[in-house]
Amino acid sequence: MSGSAQRRSLSFGAEAAAYERGRPSYPPEAIDWLLPHGAHTVLDLGAGTGKLTTRLVERGLDVVAVDPIPEMLEVLRVSLPDTPALLGTAEEIPLPDNSVDAVLVAQAWHWFDPARALEEIARVLRPGGRLGLVWNNRDERSGWVKDLGQIIGHEVDPFTQTVELPAPFSDVSRHQVEWTSYLTPQALIDLVASRSYCITSPEQVRTRTLDRVRELLSTHPALANSTGLALPYVTVCVRATLS
């Protein structure tokens, strides 16, 4: 990872509260598909403020959250005080060998060094364990969501998004779920404010970006005078089994 990318990957702590307020959770169908049957112990790697961790804990799973940013983990610990939340990275996971049934990575794979992360994930997984990756992508086929992308940067194409997972992982497969997140106008501002490029932009650029989002909210026919927004997503999932 380049120095610039690493700075961006560690920038979220400055906006941990906005991240928690603005970022969406993950649809149950996606989590069902990612988790192996009979999984009990799950590592949420790159857990952030616990968006996915919460959904896993609600299922009665034994969850460990790992993230490199202390401020993000502090938010997670407030909402999930009984869940182990460990400071660590995908390249140096603070868990013993063969200790979890599944490793899930939500919205974070692009920050990892893939070769080193895969080696570490294979180390902590039990034989036959599952690696599951998941991304929420805004569905920009909708008019106002496409306009939002022109302001804050377009998403990758969720209909072609995938990732290579080499040996020792096998049975790689992909799934996508289309769903809608409902949020307030302020939560949309928080979502934008919590994006790494916005956090790391010069203050003038950051302010201009957020002002343009506020202008979109006040002038777009689908958004003006609305107290609730329907933001469509395509959640992309990739899973593989440790051979």
C-alpha cells in the first residue's frame, strides 16, 4: 500500500462518529450467504465502528472485532461492550492459529495488502473455514444517486465488482443483494463526511463538497423538503473456503 493510501486507510478515526451515524448496515440475506453453516466463532476484520459486528452478535455468534484505528474501536466498544475489540491489522491479526470458523471483511478489503492478509487469514481460520468479503455500493442507476456520485465520486460498478482469492482458498463464488437504506438528510451528510477522501481533503475542498451535497438535498426534486431519503444499494459478496 502506498503512503497516501495508508494515510487514507487510517484517516477514519477523525470522523468515527460520523461514520457510525451515516454508514449503512448490511442486509441479512448477504450475511446469511457469507456465513458457513454451523459457524460459531467469527472474526470481523477491519470492523470499524461495528456495523457488521452488530449484525453478527445479534445472531448469537462468538465475535471478535479487529481494527487498526483506536477511535473506531472506541465507538464499537460503547455499543458492544461484551464483544472483544482488538487493535490490529489484516497483515498481523492478533489471534492464535486455527481459532475462528469464519473471517468476514466488510468494506475494507481494498485497504489490505492482499498477499499478506490472505496468509494471516488462512493462519487464523480452522481447516474448511470461510472467508467472506462484502461491499455496500450505492446503486447509481437512480437519478439523484447518480448526481450524488458526480459530487463525491462514483462507486465501482457493483454488477461487475469481484476479487481474486488464490490458493489455499477454493470454491470462490459471488452474490449480490439489491436493497434500500432509509436515512435522514443529516445522515447523508455524515456518510459523505466519513469517506476517506473527504476526511483527508484540504478544509476548503471538504467544505465545498459538503456544501454541494447540501445543495443537492435542498434543490433536487426527489429530495427537496424531504425528511427521509431512500438510498438504493447493491451489496456485493464474495466467499471462499480454506482448503
